[in-house]
Amino acid sequence: MKLRWIDLGVTDYRLADAIWEFHRIFPSNDEVTIITLRRDKVVLDRSGLIVDYDDVFYMDKIPEDVKIGQPLLNPGRASGWVWNGLNTLAIFVGGPLGKYHYKKVYSSCMKVYRSRGIKCYLNNNDLIFLDKNNNPKKFASMIGQSWDNEHGIFTIPISYEMNFDLMNEVFRFDTNKFSKKEGFNNKLESILGGLYQINSNLDIQQDTRDIVLEYAKSEGFEMYKDSLKDYEWSRILNLMENLYTDEWLYNRIHPELGEIKVKRVKYCEDCGISKES
């Protein structure tokens, strides 16, 4: 099978949420597509439609240059948020993939990072590194979606650097599921980390290339590097313009799919996730 690699480098912050829908727009039965990018602004993505922003953020404390985003994920999924900093590598993979295919990409990531002297391992959907004191810190997490039995897409945001001063200021800990995490002490740096903490000399672009090449090799894919076609750009740009409007962010009216129906929920402080009201 062929592997189409599109590397967008540092790009408009809005593009990632549109790219999330790439394989809904352009599904393929005969090749896998991997798209890599970094955003030019910090974006706090809400990763579940049924979670209210006020359950996760102190909205009045978010600086103007930090954006709120909302990818189209499973409408009924109770989840939280995804930190996308300036030094977050986003890897999108889609095509005729199995449910647990993300673990194969994780294996390629771990092989590359271990070759850089980083002790890391897989824990459920997360990648964990051990810091200099041997404390575990999450630096990547898989977010996935399948829309039929043959096609799927997932993304893996990999953090190289985190702004903990900002994060500790804007995230709510009284209603956030992080308060239930083992080892959490009301500071996100107690459970999260960026790879620069271990190796400040990492080259994100080189890491990106090595991860893609290792993934292609391990799966026996015939990899070729490509760019977005004009017709793909046209659809994606339209989504970019409309996925950061109040209609979508607050009213859940998608620019192409219309209103996304979800059940109204309230936050459950005992379990740390949203539940039906």
C-alpha cells in the first residue's frame, strides 16, 4: 500500500481542525495519508462536543492571542481538551485503517525518541516519558475517530514545550478530570511534560521525517511525499474560515454538516467527566 506524506510545516493555526476532516472529505481505499504540521498560534482544542468550555477553562483568563478550537469528533464523546502549543507536532493519519493502528505509529515515535536518549513508553492512548528524576510525564495522546467500518483517522499531538504558567492559569482544576489523575498536585507540570525538558537539542523537523520514514518502513508502505492539491486546498480553506466562528464553536452548527445534535450534559465532579443532565 502507498503512504502519502504531506508535511505542512508551521502553518495557520486554523488549518489543523480542518485537516482533521480531510479523510471525511477525501477518503481513499488504496492508500494511507499522513499529514504533519505545527500551528502558528497556541490553540486550546476542546476534544468532546458535550463538554462545556466553562467546565474546562476560566474563559476570562485566556489571552487574546490564544485561540479556542473545536475539531469535529464523535458528538457523544465525553472528553476534555488538547493543548496545541507553538512547539507541538501534530501527526494526522487516515485511510483504510484498523481501530488500533495508532499503536503502530506510536511504535515508530518511541523508536525515534529512544534513539535520542528519551525513556518513553505507551500507556493506554498516551505516550509517557521519564523525566530526570524518573517521574512519568505525558507528552502525547492519541485522538481518534472512525466514520465507517473501513476508514478512520487519528491524530497524535506531541508536545515539545508547554507553557505551564499559562496552562495553570486558564485550566479549571475543580471540575477537570486532571484532578483525578494519580500524582496531580494542582500543577499540570506534575503530570505533563514537553520533550525539550529531556533534550533541548531536538530538531522537530528531523524527528518528523524520521518518524514518518520509520512508520513507512515498519508497515512496508511505499512512501511518497506530496502536497495538497488545489481542490483539496479549496475545501480545507472553506472549513478553516468557518470552524472558528461562534456558529460552530458555541452553537455546534458545522459549516458543511449543519447542526450536530448532542445531549445536554453537566459535569460530574465525582467521576471527572461530563454526564447527561
